[in-house]
Amino acid sequence: MAGAVRDAHILVATGSGGVGKTTSAAALGLAAAQQGRRALVLTIDPARRLAQAMGLEGLDDEPTEVPLDAAHRGDGTGELWAMMLDMQTTFDRLIHRHASSPEEAAAITSNRIYRQLSSTLSGTQEYMAMERLHELHEEGAFDLLVIDTPPTRSALDFLDAPRRMTSFLEGRLLKLLLKPGVAAGRGIGKVVGAGATAFMRVAGRVTGMELLQDLADFFRDFEGMYDGFKQRAEEVLTLLRDPSSQFVVVTSAEPPPLREARFFLERLEQEGLHAAGVVVNRVRPEVPRDPTDAGLERAVQELEAEAGVLGDADGRPPTARSDELAMAGALRLLGDVRNLAARQRRDVAAGLFGVEVPALVEVPLLGGDVHDLQGLDAIARTLMTGRAR
């Protein structure tokens, strides 16, 4: 990944949930800082231990510099920054950007319909991650932006987010509600009432939510902002299609996440997006296959035979010599580990067969979670060189 870390302006770490995207994104940012670049890692849902590994108490929506000691600073000229996406704050900023006046923006952001939609609409988190990325790109304060995509069931949700948002904005119901007469409040009861369930109408009266009036206010205030939202979504996609924006597909060596990685690589090609490579996390180290599996099994059987003794003349049960049994158990474990490592590599080769992969980096299975800069540094070095330290 050395070329991407050195030359890219945006690196998007993506993959299915639980494969180590956040740690990989942080390691990419550290590697860039060690190369003298000013790098920012935008995380979506970081565990607290990641912030601690970076020497920080926590992360928020504003970039925070990560203190790097001499052992992890590289050439000493780079900087590592980190932040966590605040989805609601990002959405609110988007509203303020496209509203015709501060009063209109305040009216929308305080509307309960908007508060509900902005937190529950499918794809909102992914879209806001892209929006925040675009904001940081426009500010121009960083050489490299590394984004850790949301922990979703499918990595493809990230690419589908702008299209899903524009599909909502282009929906027939929304267009109907944005018609001048309806947006002004005339006929809103008829339009919404026709589609609402009896429960919603009764709940609106019983709870005093004034749901219909909130809908009328929201759609009235939202009128005129549709084009701005759609244009912004197109700008985000244009930014991601630029050659300086590259995707790092993160996976583990198990078939399900490998299938997800394959689909994502194929989708990148279809969308005209650029892949930097694939990072396979938690790969067991290769073990020499000498002796062969058959030779190993013979040695185990011989040790087990030597370990067992017959009962004595008084009928006491057989005993076993612990040293031989321990050695036999260790050899069996060696065989299992060796076969598991080989199987992982076969699964990776099969899962990515026929797909163009610019770079493939195997990150070895660590003894525990990454909890400090030393752990991140070890992964960063592997990502840069392709060899475990």
C-alpha cells in the first residue's frame, strides 16, 4: 500500500463488519504521517480502545491531533489527526448550507419530522460520512483523508448511499408534497391523510404531536433545497471517482467477508472507482510443511504408542508417560495450525480469483487487540512493506 499512502488524497477503508476496518484505517493514517504527510483519520464508530491507542481521551466531530512519540513519528515532519463523525451535526450543516436563510435552516433543524428522518432514513449515516469527507476535502487542511466506513451489514451500502438519498428526494410522494400548493400547507391534510394509517391519525390527536402541521412545515421549508442536495450528492461521487481517491478493501480470511470483498471490487470497477488494494486481516503465519502431514501423523502415533504402558499383574489400569503425550499433543496442534494457515490462503485465493487486485497485503493474526501506538505501528509497517515486522 506504499504507493497509495504516499500519493492518494483520499483512502476509503471499506469491508463487511468486524474485519478490522477501523484499525486498518488508523494504521494507514499513521503510515502516511510517518512518510511526512498531514493525515486525518475520520472514524465512524470507533471503539474507545482505538482512541486510547492514539493517545487520546476520546474523539469528536472536530479533528484532534494524535501525539506521536519519537519511536512512531517517522521522519518527524508528518502529523496524524483523528476525528469521529457526528451524523446529526453534519446533516445540520448540510441544511444550513442549502437553506435560503438562517431562519429557514433553524426552522428545518428544529422540526421533529426532520429530526426523525435525519436519524432513521436508510443510508443517512453513509451519506453523511461522504458529506463530511467532502467538507474536509474543500477545507484543504490535510494531505490525506482516510475514512473508515460505517459498520454496516454490507460494504456496498456505502456506495449506494448517495443514490439512495437522491432516490428519496426524487420519490413521487416527496415530489407531490413539494408541489407549491401542498408545500404552502394547502391540502396537506388531504394528501397525508389519504396515505396515513388510522393509528397515525389517532396518535396525532391523542398525543398532541400535530403531525400533519409538522409535515406541512417541513415540506414547505424543504422546498427549494432539493436541487442543492442532489448536486451535492453528485459532487461527492465525482470526488470519489477522481484517481486521487482510492478504496482499500478490508477483509478477513473467512469465505463470507471474502465474498463481500469480491463483490465490492467488482462494483468499484463497474462504478469507475479506483481500488488501492485488499487488506486481509488476522492471517495465521505460514508454517514449513516439513515433515509432511503423513510424517507428522506417524510421529504422533509413535509417541502415543510409547506413552502408553500395560496394567500390572495386580490389575491396576494403564498409565501414560506425560512427556510423550505432551509432545504428541504439541505435534497435533502444529498440524492443525499449519493446515488452518494453508486453508486461509486457499480461501483468499479462491475468493479473489479472477478479480483484479492492485495489491494484496496479509496482516498476521496478533496476540490481542491493538491497544497502543506500537500495535498500530506494527500494522502500518506491514501495510507499507507487505511483510510482518
